[in-house]
Amino acid sequence: MEQGKWIDGKVLAKEIKGELAKEVAVLAEETGERPGLAVILVGNDPASETYVRGKVRDCEEVGIRSQLIRKPDTIEEDELLSEVQRLNEDPAIHGILVQLPLPDQINPDRVISEIRPDKDVDGFHPLNAGRLATGLDSLLPCTPHGILQMLKRSGVSIAGKHAVVVGRSNIVGKPVSLLLQRENATVTMCHSRTEDLAHHTRQADILVAAVGRLHMITRQHVREGAVVIDVGMNRTPEGKLAGDVDFDAVEPIASRITPVPGGVGPMTRAMLLYNTVKAARTFFT
Ligand code: GUN
């Protein structure tokens, strides 16, 4: 086990949180206000409860005010939309996050589209997705932005490199492909219908696994010396958290690799704080 090749998301997230805490303190000094984040949690899915608790705790650490709004899982879509509209108008709230997944009676796309784009700290609103795709400044989705920060802050060069992204979700695969391309990588996108996946992934200088299937990236998918970023958050049969990458098999041949837990997850959380501060700044000035 060669710890030096691990990209430690906890350490990098702490560094970012330190920077944000300073910025929040300066903003508070200059404006007398603090950034405010509202998190809406519908129902009581245990994983969502854990994520939301983490987000609220993170806010406290850097001096962001947070407000947790809980709604029963029987809530109608109209009522949830009204809640979003209320927060859109609330001058003390600069960031709005609706925790996903939502119950079946609610269309998540409608809810996401209702959030004011300048308060959309998840970066999921179609306007922010479109701004990213066209190269305009926007609130970036947290996991893709966290991945980019991980690469940059650990000295991985991106320009000219071949990045292969496995997974094409709106939350990770698509936006991380765009961000890597913006950084001048040559990007290949693979997905569930890709034929001979290993043929493609073996070409990667930087491999991003964002599929949500336990250990589907094995040693045969990885070129010696590749940088491997694991976005997966899966449970093993023993109930442990584990990634999309078979870490024990891949770690010996990777040049750099992110662990799960302690890799991309903490970076995602840090970038939510980053977006909240960024959103607040646009309201303060
Ligand atoms: N559920 C799991 N991850 C996320 C996320 O990043 N944002 C939201 N809103 N819900 C999630």
C-alpha cells in the first residue's frame, strides 16, 4: 500500500473549507451579512438524512448560516414548488438545495427548474447546465467541480491528456466531461451501452468512474500509470461503503487514485459551500 499515490479528498476539502471560512469572515466584516443556505429534505431516507446532516455541519464549520426544511414524503408537488418560490424570494437565503431523490409523486426536473438559477448551488438548473456547456460562468455541479479541484490541487496535469469518463449522468458524467474538455483534455465518454469498455478505459491518462456499480472497474480496465477518480458510493454485501473501482486491484498500477470513502465525497461537500459563498457574493455586491 503506497499511501503517497492516494488523492486524499478529506485533506483537500479541509484546505478548501479553510479558504472559504476566511472569505466568509471577510464578507461578514464588509457587509454585515453571512451567506445563507436552505436545504429541503423530503421524507426520511436514511442516506439523505446522513448527507443533509453533513451539509448542515459543513456550513457551521465555515460560518455559513444554514436552514434545514423538512417535509413529509406525502407532500404534493405544488406545495414543494411553493416552498422553493418562498426561498427564491427570501433575501437571507443565497443557496437552495433540494435533496434528491424525491418521492414518486414529484417530478424532480420541475422542482430543479423552479429554483432561481443564481441560488442553484447544486448547479442542476438547465440554465446553469447550459451555461457550463457553452463555456459561460455558472454555478458548477459540486461533484464535477470537486473532481477538477482534486486534480488541480494534487498537481495532475490535464491539458492534452486523454480523459475517459464512464457514466453520462447530468449530475456527474456529462458535466465532468465538459469541465475536463474546458481544461483542454481530450475526452471520451463511455456508458452502459459502450462496446468493449475496457478497450476505451485502457486509453485513459485520467479515468473517471461514475456509474454507481460496485467494483465494475477492474485492473483490466486501467492502463499502468493512469490517474483514477472514483465517484462511486456503493455498499458491499457486508454493508461497507465502496466505489465503482476495485481499489485493491487497481491501486498497484495507478499513478494516483482516490479512495472511497474519503475521496470525491468530501470534495463534493466542499464545493457546495464554495457555491453558496459564490452565490452570496452576487447578492451582496
Ligand atoms: N442526493 C445525492 N447527492 C445529491 C446532490 O449532490 N444534490 C442533491 N440535491 N441531492 C443529492
